Amino acid sequence: MAKEMTKNDVVLFEKIFTKLKSLLKEIQVLASKKPNDAINKFKLGLINEVIIEANNFLGMNNLPLDGFTNFDDDSIPTNSDVSMVLNLYIDRFELLKSYITKFTKGAWYYNTTDGSAIRSSAPAKLQGK
């Protein structure tokens, strides 16, 4: 995994990571009430769009699930299936974040190729989560 990113990479990373976390939050609500219910096609389309964005960002060698690129529209997954996969993607983004951030001068920053001082939160593993 990369240790430095461009400023644009950081913006894209944050955008995708935020989308993944937001989707998971919504799906967890559904999964807690009805884990075995099928997700509707509209939500599945949105989820697949974000997963494809995440795949493109991570690269095929860094995907959280070997061979998984998105959910199949014909075999609709359950809420719990989607929750599990989104959790794996978030874990992968957290791992990447641990590689691309550093603690310096009392705060967390992204390692950027141009030395931009882009603030970050601590990687989740270092926050005790």
C-alpha cells in the first residue's frame, strides 16, 4: 500500500471513505431490524457505485475480498450481507489510513507527495476502536 498520496488522492480517499461509512450506518439500521431481508435495487445501485469507486481507488491487488467487485443485480443480497461487505471495505480503508497518516506536531496529518499539511483524525485502530 502507498505511504504518500497527492492532495487530490487525499480528497478522493476522504470522499469514498465517508460514503462507505454513511452507507454502513444506514444498512446497519436495516440489518438490525431485518437482517435477512433483501436490499432494494435503488440502494443496491448506490452501494455498488461506491464499492466500484473504492475498488478503483484501492486497486485490484488491495481489495478486501479477492474476486469481489460489486453485488450482482440478479441475486439481490440481504441487509446483513451488505453490512458485512461494507465493514470489510471500511476496515481496508482504515488500514490504508494507518499507512498514509502520521502524527506530528501534536496532530495527525496525511503524508502527501507535495508536503501539504492536510489534517486527519487518528486511524481507528489507534483510537481504541
